[in-house]
Amino acid sequence: RGLVLRQSADVTPVPIPAYALLAAGVAFAGDLAFWHISIKFTSVANSTLLANLAVLFVTLAVWVLHGQKPTRGFTLGLTAALIGIAMLVASSVQFSSTALLGDLLGVMTAMFYAWYILSVKRLRDAGVHTLHLMAVTTTITAVLLLPVALLSGETRWPHSLHGWGVLLGIAWISHT
């Protein structure tokens, strides 16, 4: 069964399968979970760089699923970027015994991020309003990440007024 959403009074209702919103929420949760776990095992720079490989996975998915072959220039640029990433990963492995695991988790982050990007595009193309899309997928993500956060053993609450200010500032800036 689908949800019926309206963008405005003069737009016809659009049936949106609930599983499409759930898929976007699961993808976003996977993206955030793998990225944060990755940072524990490799550098923040490697983790973030590898998370941005999502463009590779989006390109591959669009090519395989929709037959949209990437341009030659894009392929050459992507190849150069991949060579640079391989060199970075190879050098980081020499400095840390856990870097390879962290880097692999960074690549998993990119896969989930690509899934999220493709899911959101599908939902937006179907006419889902941005506010509704973000509210539902962010809620699903938060519910899925709550057990991950509880099991992490990390401190979840700031211990000072300054810490609360920083947390609220980041939340306000990131989501507003």
C-alpha cells in the first residue's frame, strides 16, 4: 500500500509506496553508521574521502539499471580519482594495522550513500515534497541508529553547558 501525498492544493495526489521511504531511511542510517564506525579504524580524511566514492556507485547503478553510460571525460576523471584514492589507502595501511578495515567501511559508507541518493531522487521524481521526505527518512534513520548509538558504549550527552551549546548549534546549522 502506498501513501498519498500532496505538494500543494493544485497538484494531484501521488501514490508513494511506503517501502520507498523506508528504503531511503535505511540507506541513510547505513551511510551514517558505517561512516562513524569507519572513523574509529582509519583517519577522518580517509573515511570522508572514501564516503564520497558514492559518485562511482551512483554512476554504476545508473549505467547498469538505466543504460546511461558515463561520458569519456567523466570516466577519465573518475579513473584518475580512483588511482589517487588507491595510493592514499596504500600509504595509510602502512601506518595503521586497522586502516584497511576502516577504509573498507568507508567504501561501504559510499555504497549506502549512493543508495540514499538514488532513493531520494526516485522519491523526488515521484513528487514527494522535500519536507515530508526529510521528516520521514530522518525519523526512520534516527529510530534505526538509536540501538547502534546505545550499543556503541560512547558518551551520548554533553557534560557541560558549552557542550550542549555546540551540540545544539551543530544540529541547528545542519538541519536548518
